[in-house]
Amino acid sequence: MVQRQISLPITGITCANCVKTLERSLKKLQGISHVSVNFASEKATVVFDASEVHEGEIIQAIRDAGYEVALGRLELPVTGMTCANCALAIERALKRKVPGVVQANVNLATEKAVVEYIPGEATRRDIVQAIRAAGYDVIEAAPKELQDYEKLARAREANRQKRTFQIGAALTFPLLAISMGRDLNLLGPWAHETWINWLFFLLATPVQFYVGGDYYKGAYKALRNRSANMDLLIAMGSSAAYFYSLFVTAAVTVGSLSWGSHVYFETAALIITLIKLGKLLEARAKVKTSDAIRKLMQLQPATAKVIRDRTEIEIPADEVVVGDLVQVRPGERVPVDGVVVSGNSSLDESLLTGESMPVPKKPGNQVTGGTINKQGLFRFEATRVGAETALAQVIRLVQEAQGSKAPIQRLADKVAGVFVPVVILIAAFTFWFWWMGVGAGFSAALIRTVAVLVIACPCALGLATPTAIMVGTGRGAERGVLFRNSEALELMRSVKVVVLDKTGTITIGEPTVTDIVQSIPAKLMPVFQLSARAGESPARVLEETLTPEQVLLKLAASAETGSEHPLGEAIVKAAKEQRLPLTPPELFEAVSGSGITAMIDGHRVVAGNGSFLKDLGVDTSSLEKDAQRLQHEGKTVVWTAVGQTTLGLIAVADRVRSGSREAVRCMQEMGLRVVMLTGDNWATAREIGAQVGIEEVLAEVRPAEKADRIRQLQSEQRARVAMVGDGINDAPALAQADVGIAIGTGTDVAMETADVTLMRPDLNLVPQAFALSTATLRTIRQNLFWAFFYNVVLIPVAAGALHPFSYLPGFLRSLHPAVAAFAMTLSSITVVANSLLLKKR
């Protein structure tokens, strides 16, 4: 029994009942002996048996109860990993040896560890020390220097590996040439002298222990952590050949031939040198998988020109503060996010949003850090700096997605966890079978054993998923598609139903007033005309008497002044364009998805849909035909009334986005069922649906009901559902969907409820995201198949399974360890190269 106590900061506790609920939920877990939740401090103190329950299970129980835990998060660049087992060893060390670590994901491809921990229970220092104690290292620097430090550290490591390979190649080549020449009787009798074996020994020893030193160190680390990795296999295989050869050489020197006379120094050296070459090529290929993130990082300019005390000064970009006035000349990059205050230009946003055409900018428009000023000088006020800029958030999202583990990787992780021990058992059986079982001799048994140890490749298993995820998410970022994590990328592949919100998704989200149909009773017109010009001189009122349509627009716009709904904003905009004086509303009340009421100049004005007015007792029969006509034209009708009297209709239309019909067609051709969801009336919804080719429409759905409709589709279809919206009033629906896709504008990057964010308002990015998901999952499956197929087929071949088939070539019947080393190297490179093909999607 390992008794532990932790204190967890909880969010979401709102009352004493929450405390009881949380305590009950935690006490249900096996191994929990005491729970105390403090409402005032919002902390839960839990005493538990660490041998029965882990911190992660406790936190999951809290989340299942509807609350959250405020966790710390670290992303650490790690050096010294060589295979998937190294990553698993670090994960085990962090989870088992650092109290307070909730989750640890170590990515071999990115060479990064992402750790979630409980603040106060674990510290950065504890985590770093645990990684180092496991035999690996962490690159540490200040946040703004980390990128450069990491780059330099990786460059130094690459140069060291290159140098050791060159030394290995220089020593192995003459060793291999003389050894092969002797075996083929191409050299004279001198090549068979005893001193030649000692020459081989002198050439092979630096390769074995200097060039191959990393493998011995890695094997030692693995054994110290009670695990096994690729380094152990290479060290065992090459050492077997090397020390056997040394033993034979010593025996022959003293005149004994009982263990034979043939040595395998060249085999040991060639194994190490070939694998070192393979690791170099693999590292170069892995660098290309992160091209996208490097391109994004290069968008960040080093300096900015700001206006302070009426003087232009150049400062580091990370010293710009909110409110600074920044000046950008043609050809320069925008250093931070902001709003243009003077000047006109056009910006190249292609690397950030995927939009190929320059985007015009004028005073009042937003600009995004990292974009290029194509023409014209302008000044803007900084609104978001540092980690808050859109570019910084994009980089963070891509890094998080690349560092996360996809569900499909779990199988590979499980296999990798037992792979090396199983290979060692197979190698031991191979040695026994050929030496003791069939009596083939010690030398033959040794060669096959070494081949088994060397040909086994856990690296291909470890790289199969993360390299494809890295390239896939990077390719998405280049196109303007941001995946929050690799699970979202994988889930998209299984989506069968796509629900599209109408406003702001299918349409541009900027409705305008198109028609005004008034039915103001004649006896009320003088009252409204006078109230419409309240506060102005009688002469001006007589000179500029408002028309009935203007009176209707003025009353509706005054009431809608307090509304944030796009339809209300369109009505207010139309009134301002006609320079109608608006009256501030009193007693304003909005009913979500229905309409609003307000007091205007002493009149109770009601504006909204027909059902809303009917519920308030307003007679709408006189304008029903006009409303139906406008709705069949694809327009949204806003009814307006004063008291119980209908004054008229204001029709508002929202233009369909260019490309929406094409996007819908592409999704339907992919076999996806496309549904449109809207709060609009059925007539308007069907018209918009017809324009873009959507037959299935869900209309008159209030914002609060959208999540229920998504849940209903999930239940009815028993299939995964994706929801596409602008994230404004459909956040619950995005969260309810299996995959939530939010359409952004280039500055709205990290929508919390979205699994996928589209960097520009283009619906065509949705089928592109689905296509990218399909291609990435196909690549992962190909990689995993190759990794499993390679090991399942070639390990038996290395063990001598083909020896009985005399008609086969000799090199297959008895696989030379050098060929095994080459095959192992090729397997990892093949997996990485296959992932890189995604860049052409």
C-alpha cells in the first residue's frame, strides 16, 4: 500500500451541492480513503492508495462529474531518443516516478515530451530531473530563446552523428575489403595470417565502442529503467559478432582451432556503420516532416518599427505592447496583430490562411502578424502581441496537434512495449535451435542469432503514426486548416453526416435589407411621424415628413439597437444609411432565436419572426401572403408591430458564399450526408438549401436547440456527425458534434469548442479537410502494415526459416547480418518517406 495525498484545484464548483456531488463521485473509486472538497478555496484534498488508483483516474472522475482540474502543461524538447521504446521509457518514468504527473506523451518524431501535471504536486524541475534520470536530456532555455537553442542543439547532435559515421565508414571500408577479398581468395596467402585478424580487431574496435558507443549507452539506460529498446538489440547483435571474433582470434593465436578460425569483425563494424548511416538519413527525412511548422515560425519578424513620442524607432518584435502605433512599409512583414489607423495597402496572407490573392486593407481593417505588406505604407494600432497573436496561436495549435497521440497509435505502442523482449527470446531460441537442435555449429547459430537481433525494427512501428500526423497537420496548416489534435484528424475519417449552419457558413453572414412592406394604419401615421422627428423643429418636421416605410424602418432599427443579432445589425445599418435618427431603446428584452421587444418613444415595439408575434397575441394574417412570397425568394422576414398592431415586414437577405455549392457537391461525392441547420423559417431555409444543393434541411431551430438536433442525428444515424459553424451562437452544437469545425477569419484561430478551425471563410476547406484526414489515415495504415509486415516476415527469414528450401538464393536461406542491418535501416526510412508523400496532397 502506497498512501498519498494530493490537493487539486477545481473549477466549476458553484454551490455546496457541487461539493457533495464531487465527493460522492470520488469516493466511488477503488483505493480512495478520504476526500474533502473545500467550496471556498475550490480545492479537493484526496488521500488514496497509489498502488490501486492513479492521479489521472482521479482527475477523469472529476471531469466525468462535470468539473475541471486546473493542470499545468509543459512541452520539453528531449534529446537522446533512438526508437519507440525510448519514448515509452520516458513516459513510464514520468508517470511512475514523478508524483503529480497526470499524463505524459512523448513523440519520437518531434522529439518532444508533453506533460500534464498538478501544480504544487510536481514542478518543472521534478519532470526534467526524471527525464535525465531515465538517461535522456532536456534542452532548456528562456521561451523566446528556446527555438534557437533547440535548433543549435539538434544541429550539434547531427554534426556529431555525421562525424562518427564518417569515422565508422573510414575504418569499415578497408576492413570489409580485406575480409571479402580473403573469403573470395582474391588475396595472397598473407591474408590468412594470424596477424590479419588482429588488424581486423584494431580496425573494428573504434567502430564498436566509439562509433557504436551511443548504442551501448542507450542499452544501459534501457536496462537501468527495466525496459528494452532498439539500442539493446544492436548492442547485443554487434557485440556477439565482435566478442566471438575476439575469442576466436585469441584462440587461434595460441594454436587452438576448437572454435573455428573464421572471424566476423567486419560484420560487427558493418552493422554499426550501416545503422548509423540509416539513422542519419532517417533524421534528414524527419526534418522534412516538420517543414510546415518551420515555415510558420519563419513568418515571425524579428523587429518592428513603432511610433513613440512622434519618432519612429525599431525595436524587437517581442517588445511591442498593446496600444503601440506600428508602421509597416512595402515588402515588410506585419510584426503583431492590430487595426489599421491610417494608410491603404494589400497584404499577402497566403502562408497563414491559404488565401492566394492579396487582401486589401484600409483604416478600420484588422491586420495579422506574419503577413506581408505588398504595397503602400500604413500604420496600425497593436491589439494582440506575443503569444496572443493569431500566428502564435496557429503555431501552438499545430505543435499541439503534432505532439498529440492518435488513437490508432495505441496498438503500435502496445506492440513496441513488448517487441524487444520478444525479439530477444526469438534470438535465444534461434541460437539454441541451430547449435543444439540441428547441430549446425556454433558459428552458423551465432550468425543467424545476430541477424535476428539486428533485423528487428521497433523504430518503424514508433514512426509510423507520428510522422504521418506531422505531415498531415502541417499540410493542413499550409492550406488554412488547423486540427486541434491528432484525434480530430483521425475522427474525421469516420464521419458520415456533415451539418452546416446556414448563417456565416453557407452564407457570408452579412445580411442586408432588401424589402420593406408596411401596413401602418393611416390614423397612426401622424403619431409615428411626429415621434420619428422628436426633438427637431416643427418646420423641419413638416419639410421632411417621413414615408411610411421610413417610419417602419426607424421604429424597428431603434428597437434593434440593443441587439447583437446579424438581422438586427442589418436593419440598424439600413436606417443609418438613410440617416434616420434612432431613439435609444428602453426596457429592451431579447428572446433568443425569436425576436426582441423594447419601448421606443413610449411605444412598445415588437420585432421578430411570425411565431414570436403570434405568441404575443399580434394578428399577422394581413401580411401572411407577403411574408410567404419573400420567404420563397430566400429572404428572412422580420415582422414589426406596436402593441397588438402589425406595422409591416422588413425582408433581410444574406448572400450565399461563392464556392458553397461546389463544397456541398464535393462532400456529397465523398459519400457524406449533408444537412443544413438554421433558425430561419422553412421557406427561406429550403430556398437557400436548393441554391447550394442541400435537400435535407432543419429549420426554425433555436440556438439552444442546435446541440439537441446534433445529438438526435447521432442517435438516429448511429454515425459520427461533424458540425460546421462560425462559433458565434453554435458553440454548444460544435462541442456536441463528434468533430466540431469552426469557420474563422484568419484572426479567430483557437475557437475552444472546435476540433478543427478553418483560417478563412471558405466552405471548400471542409471537403479538403476530409480528404486530408482520409489520406493521412491511409498513410498511417500503410506505415503500420509495412512495419508489422516487415518484422513478421523478415525476423523468421533472419532466423533461418527459408534454409530448407534449396532452390532459393543462398543469401535468403542464410541472411547475413550486414544485409539484416541494411534492411532494418531501410524499413524506418521507408515509413518516413511514405509519410512525406502526404506533402503532395
